[in-house]
Amino acid sequence: MLKLETLRSAHELDRVKARWTWLEKQCAGTLFQSYELNRWAARWFAARETPQVIVAESDCGMAIIPAVRRERELGLIGETLFDYRDVLSAGEPGVLEQAWQELARAGVPLEVTALRGAAARERWQSLEPTDFCNAPTTRRCDLTAREFVAAHRKAAKASRRMAREGVRLVRRESRQRAIAEWIYRRKAEWCGKSENLFADRHRQNFMLYIVCSGVVNCTVWSYENDYGDIAAALVTFRHGDIRHFYTIHHDPRWERFSPGQGMIFEVTRESLAEGLDVDFMTGEYAYKNRLATAMVPLYRVAASAEQMARWKYAAPGMVNPAA
């Protein structure tokens, strides 16, 4: 017998915490499919996007679509701050089909950016994903930390130049509030060719909470001198064997030393030495591409209610739920 629920608040998500965290493990989802991160985003941005999370469960399968209702369309939880989106499902594909049909009853279209990787594209094939961009990554299976340094002598030279200026790399696993404030408050003042997401104070405060609360495994790196001046700082999140480079910012006074690029190089080297892959996250920028060993394709979906109602699972190898 199939059971369907629609959860319309962050508080209601508490009822499915155990099921959600179990599905996380079955699906090997990214950081952005974690229960804790979704729970806090659903609460924090409730005034902008109302949770409309579909939970479907039967004796032979389980599925969660972490949907939200926005002004004109449906999306997935995370406002503009989640890089990778996806559903969670295990077992009989028909359970996920029923979840999509339930969501389609809202009668409005769905917009999702970005699905990560070819496997996600296959799972969403019925909704006709289109190319979005790539996420550059440096993988430990491609080279060691020593080989990485040898392959990027110019970046290593820039890193040494920072050291000659009396700047050292600082790693913080705790007491991160002050440096996180420095990053996100200053990031809000940045003006560039693309939209500055962190000009929005509510987004700044969300990220400060995520960094400082222990909701995710966070490390903040900075270039600092003995006088307390900060040249650049980087927020990273660890999920399994991957270190995600989430937010970087540098002080314009240090521009000629390219501190952001030097930091990306140094933290990538440190991560490879720790046995971690590095995910440079959404967007192909020259400074990322130069250090990357692979590109993970990302996809976008824009689907009508009718398409959601006709959703069919396209990929093989669904995981069977535990008894």
C-alpha cells in the first residue's frame, strides 16, 4: 500500500528525519541533499519559498521530493544557495513516479538548477534536462599532491610570493564566526559582471549560521599576516571524501598578488595530501579550470505540471530498501 504525504513547513520535516537520513545513505547524494542542510534552508527561507515536500512510501520503495513553492513555479529547497539539486529515492521506481504525480497536482511548472553528473541526468530524463555548465574538480585518482604541485609551478610560485610578503595560510575548524563575518559581509560589497547573491543580508546570515553551527563539516581558510590583516579567505565544506570550495573572497588591496588564486592552489594541495577530492563548485572560471583534472556536467530542468505527471524512471540499478 502506498502512503503519500505533503509536508508544508520545516517543522513537519522533523517527522521524516530518520527516513530522509536513511535515503541520503542509499542514494549517495551530495552535501546539498543532506537532511540537516535542507531542514535549515526550509526554515530560513520559508517566507520566500514555502516547503511542499512530497514523501512517498510503500513496502517496496521510498521517495522524497524536497520541493518548494515559489511565486510562479516550484523548485527544490535551497533558495539560490544550493549548488546541486536532486530527489531522494530507493526501491521500486513506481513510488517516485507517484511522488511526481502528487507534486504535479499543484498545477504549476518546475524549475531546477543544477543536477550534478550524468547519472542525475539519466534519473531526470523524463523531464528533459538541458546543459547548464560544468563543475571543475581535482581528483586524487588523477594525481598526487606532489604531482599537482609539479604540474602547477606558476601557482606554486604565486603561493611562495605571498609567503615572502609575510602572509601565512591559516586553517580554522572552530571559532569561525569572525572570519566568516569578514567573508560574507565583504562579499556583499563586491561588484562584478554577475549577480552578487550575497548582497542579500538574509543569505549572508544563513551562511554565517551554517558555517558556525556545526550543521555541516566546515573548514575556513585564510591568508593573514602578523598584523591581523586578511588578504583572502575561503569557506569549504567536507562531505565524505570530497572538499567543496563554497565561497572565496579577497581584499582588493592585495589584488596584485592574486591571493584568491594562491589560496585555491594551496588548499587543493592540502586536500589531495589528506586523500580528498576537490570540488570547485558550479561555474567554469579560468582560475578553477587551470587546476582541475576533470569536469562534472551540470543540468537544468524546466518542466510543466503535465510533464511531471508523466514522469518515468529511466535509469537502471535502483537500490532496494532495507527490510
